[in-house]
Amino acid sequence: MSAMKVPSRMLAQAQALAGSASRERVLRRELVTLLRRRPNGLWTLPRLAAITELPIERIDAELASVLVDQAGGRPGTTMALLGRNNVLRRHVQGWSCGPAGVYEHLRVPSAYEIERWVHEQNYPLLDAALAATGTPMPRGAADAPPLRWATAEPLSVGAQAWVLVQLLSGAFVLQTGHGDAAGPVRGAAGLIESAIEGGAAIDLAKWVIDTQLPASMRARVLRAPVVIDWIAAQVEAGELSRSRALALMGSDRIQARRWAFRWGELRSPRYPDAISDERIEGLWPTQDDPTGTMAEWSQWIGGVLRRAMIEQRAWPLDVFCEAYVRHPLAGPVASGVVFTVGGLPIVFVDGVAHGMDGPLQLALGGEIRVAHPAGGTEDWPRPGAMPPFEQRRHPALSAADLPEPPSAPIAHLTWRQRVRSLRLVSDEESRGGITAELWMLDPYRIRIGHAGYGAGYGGARPIEGVSVSVRVKGQPPLAVLAPGERRGWETLPPWLVSEAAVMLRDLFGVEGD
């Protein structure tokens, strides 16, 4: 594990807090597990206390004992479990791991000191520290609009140069000392976003969009909520393309994720062309904002839960409760849905799990799913709220309902539109044009192979030669559907067969009975 830059004052504070910790192994293991599940997000002390059902003071002490060794005041051995770039640190408003990479790579000035100055609104000292890096003004950025601190004081020339270098650099450096102080570090500009006056940040965004910058610059904007909402307003007005807006927004800010989710452009880091619901969960707004009203967001949350039912996606129980049950907007939506924990159907009433016979005590560490009607609904308890979608009447098909692969070619554009609407992932198999669409339903993968996307027709060949297989990782096919061949489907879980039948009927353009 690389050396971790933590101010001695911060370590001393953590060591003092750790003095009252019980250091129970089970509790320590649970806390580390929670932190590893959310390596780049913020766990505030009240949220951790609610999950563990312990007082905030107790959680603070136990986390301090994880951070430092009891003797010596140095980073604790448990830190190795959190990974090289996921540094656990004492945060002025709770506990977090910070923007990935910044706290290891930004040495001069210290990221911890920048964070403290911003929190204390000590902008003169922050300005002086940024100017002291000696950062030269980037090429072509001399006419950039001047930035102002939140107190309306203008940034010095040196501080302005530091900010612009962080935003306009196409390559980043690993700072190892004062000699690298003027170099750009990925994510460093995010440390001061909340310290910049909103109107000035919007002016800078306008300049980035309108100015013809050198090709070597990968221009970014200060991703404060006011800037992201302004960029989104340009998209909504037809003045800016979604692709350019998303490139400027990035994906590491809450408001940027909300806009990308609303536009259907929130992508999975693992599969870049796959739309991801997981990255919005827990980030729902708590009041009307530019991305949508509370009524609209309630409908969208219901849509996320419906897709989770279709895909039978599992959440760790504590993660689900944090993102849904305890959330003021998502909680009422989730209370209208039937879930399963260990095969047992449950509903949530006032945040408490209930089965057919009343309240239940759920043990942390389990998994929860939205119940699927393919397994039968006779033993489902009745939700205490209005269902956000028709869960009980959702189609439950069998292997007999699987459609035959299309015998006639399907137009390329029609196929692509269906693939996108069904949230399938395109996966090129070979340069000759054999391509597959994947539907990933952990641990299953439904692969739709075909001859298409190849040479000829301007790269838009009709889709033909379609076959379907179901696999688990690299194992042999569990089920196959091809012209003249249909086998293995009876051995699959009923929900998987049902959803495969629904999906393939839509993909092949088969009208419902």
C-alpha cells in the first residue's frame, strides 16, 4: 500500500477518539464492509449510526480505531482492506474516502488543507496557497472570464491559473513534491467548486463551450450544481448536445447523475454502453429541482424498482434500506412493493419489514429483491401503500411462449432502436460482422448472436441469422434458441424464462397474443 498523506493533527484527533472504542471485531468488520461497498462516496456519522443502530459517538470512536493504530498514531493495518486509492480519513462532516485518487496524488498544496480552508471559508489563505504553486496560465486561456470566491473577492492571477490548468488539461500528473506543484491532478478542481461564486462559474462554462480551445485541451467546467443545471438548461433548449453536456458534466456529481438518469444516459463504468440504475440509487432529490418534480421522481423510482424486478437484481439489505426505505422520497414508493428476502415475501410498513403474519426482524448481511410474479403471488402480503407499478399483474410467461427467431431480416435502425429500449449491451465478436447483444442478469447472460453490423450497406446491414443462448460466465450454454432448435429452457428459473420470452418477443417484433 502506498504512503498516505494525513496531517499529524488529524491523526492525533483520531487517536484520541479511538481511546474510547470497544474494538469489537464484528463491529469493525461490519464498518469496513460498509466502507468498501461505497469507496468513493460519503458515509456521514448519522447514516452509519442509523444502519448499525448505535450512538453517533460510539460510531465515531470505532471508526477512529479503524483509522489509526492505538499505539503510534499512524494509519491502521485495516486500511489495507480499503485499497490503495480508497483512503479512509476523518472528514469535517463525517467519514468519507473522498474523490478517488486526489488525496494520494495532490501533495502541494495538501488536499486536506484545501478542504479545511474551503470548509472554514478561509479564502484569502486558500488563494495564497494556490498562487504559491507558480502555475502558469494555460495556452489560449488568457481571455477566460475572471473567477470570484463565494465572498465576491476575485481570484488572484496565480489562483485563477491553477484552476484553469486543472480544468483544461488533457493529461494529469502524479505529484511527488514541490517540483510538481504546478501540475494538473485529476479531480483537484472539485476540491474548490463550492468555494467559487456561482455566476462566475457559469460564465466560465459559457466560455468553455463557446471558445475554440486547442485540441490538446480536454475542457471541463466547475461541476457545481448551479453550473450543471445551467448546462442542462442549454440541452433542454436545444442549444447544446447531450453528448457534449455529459462530457462537460462528468459523472461524479450528484446533479450530473440526476440529469444523465433523466435523459437515459447514465452509464455503467464496467459496461460503458449499458444504462445503469445502480448509480442513481440514494441520490434522489428531496424537493423539486431542475431535474424534475417530486411527482416525476416518484414515477422514475417506481421504474427503477420495476426494472430491478425484471432483472431480479439483488441489493445488500443495508444498502437497500439506506437508498430506499429510509429515503424521504423513495421510502413511500418502496412501501407499495413486495420484496423477497431469503425467499420470504415481505413489505415495508413505516420502515419496518412485515410478512403475512406481521412484523419481521431482518438480519443485516442478507440480500433483498423485488418479488417476481412468475413464482406465484398467493403468499404475498399486501402493501400498505399504492403500488408504483402493476407488480402482481406483470407478465409471467413460460418456455412455450418463447418466439421463434426471425426468418426475415430486420432493418438495422429498427433493431438498434429495440436494443436501446430494452437496455441490451452490444458486444462485437469479430471484425467480420458477427455481433451479439447481451442482456446481463447476474449471474446469467442472455446472448443474442446474429450476422449484422458488418461491411456493406454503409455499415447498416439488416439483422439476420439470429440465435439465442443463456450462459453463466464462461460455462457451456444452459439453454439455446435457434432455427429448428430449442433446449434447456425448462431447467432455468421461472422468472428468467418469463423475462427472456418478453424481451425476445419485443426484440423480434412479435405481437402479443
